[in-house]
Amino acid sequence: MQNDVGGTKADGQRFVRGLEIRAILRTVAMISIPYALDALNFFAADARNALGPFVNVYLVTDRHWSQTEVGIVATTSGLLGIALQTPIGAAIDLTPAKRAVIVISISAMAAASLIIFGLPTFWPMAVAFGVLAIAGDAFAPAVAALTLGVTSKSGLARRLGRNSAFDHAGNIAIAIVAGAIGYVLSQRAVFLMVPVFAILTTAAVLNIPASAINQERARDAGSDDKPAPDRAAAAGYGVLFRTRPLVIFALCAFFFHFANAPLLPLVGQKLALQFPKEATAMMSFCIVAAQGVMLPIAILVGRKADSWGRRPIFLIAFAALPIRAALYPLSDNAFWLIAIQLLDGVGAGIYQALTPLVIADIMHGTGRYNLAQGAVATTQGIGASVSALAAGVVVDHFGYSVSFLALGAAAAIAFFVFFVFMPETRDEDSVARDRETLALEGAASS
């Protein structure tokens, strides 16, 4: 009888503890979405950037590929990704399975990294580059859509800035780890880190409940607060061409990425030719130098984009790129080249943090946010892919200095077009309302 009573008490205590644990888990689930987004951006940066510029350096210095061969593979894979970029964006607008898109994309990156590690010859590398291009096409807009779906309009600038900050923190982490692994083991061993970070990225995204994603907000329909019968249908695909600020921004994105994409790989190759043993470590130093600046830049942009406006901040980014390209040819000194990478932190840091926000401004209420993201990414991809081949050919025939100056000229075009034609995109009415709210709160507190 005592055993029955004792057992009943013990069972009751276990039941109560179970209820307490479940309550704690429910509480954690409710407050963990911002932290899950932080982890998603951090680990995804690790997975994606363990490949990036390290592949180019590995192929040139360890596998002895020519610049033209690297350019052909990069351009071909880039064109494949470009062909699918806008349709992928349209599909992300339609699908409620935002998390699945992220998981599939990051898994494909892991598979590509294993191909690069195990079969570093031309055709397998071409396949791996193609997989990376398509996976990258889907991954970035899916993360942005997921962020929109779980974030209010008023908190979007800060959230996107925070996404960018954790992405840069992940870039710094992977650069340091990859540099150490490349120096101690081999450049090739770096690619084995990608599957590990892919698993961590998957765990982070699955920690965000599917039910927490507002599908209307995730495609920037601007009608998530209305009952279903009153919601406007998404705009037609022609909205991409009718929206003048989007067209101007896409043109600027083309020239920005045409100029920016080859710079870091070219600098890494110059350093690798001077220091073959330290090739991966040198590339890591370049990345850390830039990412160390990008992190606080992203936080600052997230906090000030509403009050300062998008346009003046973006002009700083477009001005920094041609200056950076023009400074590289002045010296081959390793410390000089790495120091100039700090300007990449300013330009690319602002661009990455502000681009999703500017597109959200432009496309608000259309329900075609991810389609527009895909279209802008398509122009970016065209610029980056074409410049990879162009820069490689120029280096092979005229040297690194001429290539840097040519890329600087393209960057100057981007600055000019943005300065002359791009309007401010922030919602002035929302800014005015926020200022009134802050004024009222200040008056009440005093």
C-alpha cells in the first residue's frame, strides 16, 4: 500500500515536472525565433563562405588552373544560376515551405563541397559550381522571405541589419578556422567543414515554427492585417519593368557586382603567388579584414536606415568601391593589400545590409518581393559571372593592375547612376509616425 502511495506520489511529481518542462520549452520556442535567425545567418555564412574565394585560390595555386579556366567554370555556372534566379524568386513568393527551401539549398552546398574535395578535375568542378550557383540563388531570398514573415514592418530595418551582422560574424569565424585548417592541413581540407555547418544551419532553421511565418508578409503583400477576402492579389510579373526605382537599382547592382566580385579572388591570388604555403591563411586575413568592418557597419545601417534614409548610406557604399579598386595597384605589399580590404567592409557591408530593405520598400504591397529579389540577384549574377571571365582574361594578357583599374571604372559607373537617378525609398509617412510616437513617449516620461 505504501509502495502504491509512494509510486503515485512519484508519478505525480514526474507528471508535474513534465508539465513544467513542456511549459519551459514552449516559452523558449516563443522567444527563440530572433536567436534562431541569428544562428541561421551565422552558420549559413560558415557553410557558404567555406567555398567562395577559397575555391578559386585552391584551383589556381594547388591545382594549377589558369585564370581563364577558372573564369570559364565560374561564368558557366553563374549563367546557369542566372537563368533560374528570377523563377526561383517567384516560386519562393508562392510556396509556404520557406524552411524547406533553406534546408534543401544548404544540403546541396554540402554535397557540392564533397565533390570539390573528392573530384577536383574540370567536369566534376563544373557540376559542383553549377550546384552552388543554383543553391545560392534559392538560399538568400528564402532567408530574406523567412525574415519578413516573422518580423513586423517597423522592426524590419533593425532585423535585416542584425541578419547581416551575424552573417559577417560567421564569415569572420569561417575565415579564421579555414585559415588555420589550410595552413596546418591543406587547402583541400577546408571544404570538409561545409557539411558540418550545413547541419547546424538546418537545426537553426527548423527551430523556427512554420506556423510563426506570416505568408502574406513574407512576400511583402502589405495586406497581412486584412481578412482573406479583402486581400489584394499579387501584382503581375510586369511590375518588374514598370517599377522605375527597381530598374535603376538593378542596373546599379549589375555594375557594382561586375566591379566587386573579382576583387577579393584577384587579391587572394596575388598574395598566394607571393606566399604559396600561406595561401589560405592570406585569403583568410583578407576576409577577416573586410568582415571585421562589415559587422559594425551592418549594425549601424540597421539602426540608422530609417532615420538617415537609404540613399545617403548607399552612396557611401557605391563611392567606396571605385576608390578601393584604384588603390590596389599602388603596391604589392601584403599589408597594403589586406588594409585596402577594409574598404570592402564599408561598401559590401552597406550593400548587403540595405539591399533586402530597399527592395522591400520598392515592392511593398505588390506581393512580389521575392520575385524582385530574384530579378535583382539575376542582374548581380550576370555582372559577377561576366566579370569573372573578363577579369581572368585581362589578368592573363595585361596583368593585375590593369584589371583592377578596369573594375574601378565599372564601379564608378554604378556610383554615377545611383547618384543621378536613384530616389529615396523609405516610407516617409511611417518615419513621421515613428517620430511622433517617440515624441509622445518622451513627453509622457518627462
